[in-house]
Amino acid sequence: MKQWYEQLFENYAATYDSESFVHGTAGEVDFIEQEIGHRKTARILDIGCGTGRHAIELTRRGYNVTGVDLSDSQLNRAREKAEALGLIVDFHRLDARTLPFENEFDVAIMLCEGSFPLMETDEMNFEILKGATRALKAGGKFIFTTLNGLFPLYHSVQEFCNSSGGPGNATYRSNTFDLMTFRDHNLTRIADDSGNMRELQCNERYYVPSEITWLLKSLGYASSAIYGARLGAFSRKDALTTEDFEMLVIASRG
């Protein structure tokens, strides 16, 4: 049986591109460029690339990007968008838990919950981090966002998700946040690209900063830093707080 995240992204590519959280691409790519020093020779791996918004924008700016995702629907949309712009992007259907790359990339990005932390177990989430690490060259940089476990201790995830969306966007209800596992269980309702309404039982893992720091340390990263992730405006100036729904993680491989 397919997991909820596999079902979610079936026939949901065009609708996904209309969701409110995808409109910060240019600003987020500005930040990535700053972090890599505008080095056009850098090879970039986009994990959980979805419809290719970051991969395509980076390619448009002259970078060599490989995008991977589990969803055929999302990848087909990504390829169509790239072709319409006259761009060649190396897209592949791959499971982020079993990435085949080793010491190939200067930078790995994994943004907007690109696969991590959607998996059904902590061990599977960790496999994604391990695969991204293997893919990086020594000294490579890993930039990703993930759900901030401090947020649901002070706020309703359901209220936040529904207030930050727009007309026609996905809606969330019946949220329960488990303090023992830091997993949020919710019923997500979406309209797919054919206009059909679907409801999915979703299960997402929130992480506290100390967990991420320890996981990265155990993988051999020489340094890591965590900030608040602001849509379309990533910055090292934004200290992580309980008001941030997502955290921005920047790590350098040893």
C-alpha cells in the first residue's frame, strides 16, 4: 500500500504549484547563491525537488543541478516547465532513502520538506540524511528546511496551516501532536489536478534543534547552524524561535 506522501503527490503537480508556500522560490535561491559564493561550477543536488522550482531557477541562473523526487507526476511537471523555458535539468525518479550518489556534489538542498521529515519512521528520515551526506564531496554544504518541533509546543499546527493557505489550497484538520514522538497526525484535504477532492491521513515528524545538531554531528559534519526559515527570505540573521514553523539548517561536511 502506498504511503500518504506517495498518494498526496499523485495528480497534484499543477495544483501544488498554486499553493501559497511555493511562492518564495526566487528569494530562497538568492540565499543559496550567497551560501555557495555564486560559484557557477558548483554541482547541486536538489532532494525532493517536486515540480522543480528551485532546480529550474538555479539552472536558469547558470548552475549545474540534478533534481530527484519520488513522484512521477511532480517530475513530469518539472520537465515540462524546464522545457518551456528552454532549460536542460537532470531530473531523476529516485527514493531519497536510497540515493545512489557518492562524493559527487558540492551542495545538497532539501527545501520545503523535500522528503525529510515525511517518512513513517525516524530511521527512514535518518536514511535520507545519510544519503544526502554520501552524495556530498568533502567540505560540501547541505542546506535544508524541516519542521520546527518548538512550534507545536506553543501553537496549533492546524490553525497555522489553515491560516497560511489561500483559496483552493490544501486544508488540515483533526490534528493531534504526540509529545512522545513529536509527530503530528492530521487529515489533509486537497483538490487534485482533475478537481477531485481527496482526504489523506498524514503523519509528519517535527524535530527540535538539538536533535538535528546531534544527527548531523553523528554523520561527520564539521559544522552546522540552525535558523528560523522565513518563506522566500532565508537569512542567517533570523534566530530560530518558537514562532517559526520551519527551521533552516546549514551544515558543512567534514
